[in-house]
Amino acid sequence: MSTPPTPGKPRVLLMHHFLDPGPALLAEVAEVITYPSNRPLDEQNIRGAAEGCIGIVSQLKDPIGPIVLSTPGLRCVSNVAVGYDNIDVAAATANHVWVTNTPGVLDEATADFAFALMMATARRVVQGDTFVRQGNFKGWEIDMMLGHDVHDATLGIIGIGRIGRGVARRASGFNMRVLYSDQQPLQPEVEKQLGATRVDLPRLLAESDFISIHVPLTNETHHLISTAQLNQMKQSAILINTSRGPVVDEAALVEALKTHRIAGAGLDVFEREPAVHPSLIAQHNVVLAPHIASATTRTRSEMSAVAARNMATAVRGGRPPNVLNPEARQ
Ligand code: GLV
């Protein structure tokens, strides 16, 4: 499957094409080989393609576990994403492989998109668009497509990292009351700036009109929102997820939406991506997006640059700026 590396130039496996300037930055330091786009994305195949490579530039759909990470000579896996739940970091550390991600550059785009989903769901933007396109708009009606006010509502933010804080900042423009839950409290001055109040998760669920999730997927956050949590929400509540699909128990969410236990959901991520629960497709009170929260040209280009710089540093023998397991190569 693999061919021997060109002497003198370390080889890097690029799993998928990515935007400029990443490819040029990588080409300065490495011979870049690309993963065949028609080959299944499983560990055995990725391992085969990675033989002889010092690095892998991966994306969030690539499973990078112990089989890939034990490839001889592998030094760094650079994920073009801020989330890295597709990578077994412990196995990387055990194999002395650095793992890097792209923090910082996608916070604002993702916070924008969480708000876009909030607005679209609450104000029935997608339903309205379909209605007009299908020729159903026959005249203004006083009770047509009534939605929920976003302004003056209570917003509950689960996870107040960089993206969660970006959502809180936007909420002040809508005069929203902002609650957050997080293991780590914000500094009092940051809380004050954001106008955000820390509460426990049950209180956030019970009091919020909109709930926006901004936690990474870990063993602790898997199904953080399931039947019990949905049952604690207001019947008028709208759930927004731009984090990772498995943070929400999709079957429980479907049930809550079908039975109008909650009012709606705006989802950019799904439990078994790219598969979407068929009942979600059938629901009118949800807005669905194909994992595009960071998908602006500028943001994706910045992610590309950060990922390429991480890899280039590792190839040159340095410690990449965004390393997640610095202990890996000690
Ligand atoms: C996108 O979901 C990312 O983690 O960057």
C-alpha cells in the first residue's frame, strides 16, 4: 500500500484535502501524500497509508486509535479541528506521538452558528423558507408561523470555554439573561463582563428558554443530555447543539420533540454522523445542519494554517504549539 519515502524529505499523510495555506506550508517541510479518497476510513487502512510517515494530518471523521498510533516512526497527528474525540490521546502518548488541534481560531464562527441555529429554530426560518418556496404564502396572517422571542429570554450555556463565552457575549446584544454550568467557574470579573451567572445543571435546565451546548465529547459528557435532563427543561425550551452529537442522547431527544416535551432543537452535530436519526428528519420543530458551525472560508483557512504549522513544527523536530499531550515525547 505504501511506497518508500524520498530520502531526506520526511513524509506526511494528508487524510483529506484542506484549504490554503495548509498544503503549501506542509510542502515546505515534507513530502505530502494524500489518502485515497475512495478508501474506507478505518484504522487498518489508515495504518497502511501511514507506513513510512512521520505525521498524519487528520480530520474529525478519521478514527485514529492504537493501530494507527503504533505506526513505526510516527511522530505527530495534527487534527484539523478543535475537537479531538476521534483520536485516542492516551494511546498516542503511550506511543510517543504528539496530538495537536486548532484551538482559538474557530470560536467566533462557532458561536455565530449557535446563534444562527437558535434564531432559525425559534423563529421558524427554515419552515418559512420552505413554505414560501412551495407557493403556500397566500397573504399575511396574524397567527402565521408564530415562534419564540430570543430577546429577553434566558439562555443556558453548558460549558463556558472560549466558544461558550462567545455565545454569552452575543446574548448581551439580545438582552438575554445568561446562566452557565461548568466544572470551572469563570473569574468573577469575566462573569461580570459577560453578565453570566453560574448555576448547577438542573437549575440551568429548569430555568432556560434556550440551552446551548459547548462541551467536548468525553466519557463524562457522553449523553450528558438524556431523558432525565430533557424532562427537567421547560416545555417551551429549545436545545442547540454545535458541540458533538453523542453529548445528546438522540433517541431521547427525538422522543422529547415528538411528544412536545420541549419546543425544538437546532442541531449541527449528530450521534452517528453522517447518519441522522430518521425521526429527526421527520420533525418540523428542528433545524438540522451538516456539522458546519466553523465553516466559513476565513475560519477554515485559519484552521488549515494552524494545523499545518503544528505539523511543520513537529516535522522539524520541535514541539508543536497546540500539543494536547506534551508528555508524549519526553
Ligand atoms: C469542529 O467540530 C471542530 O471540532 O473543529
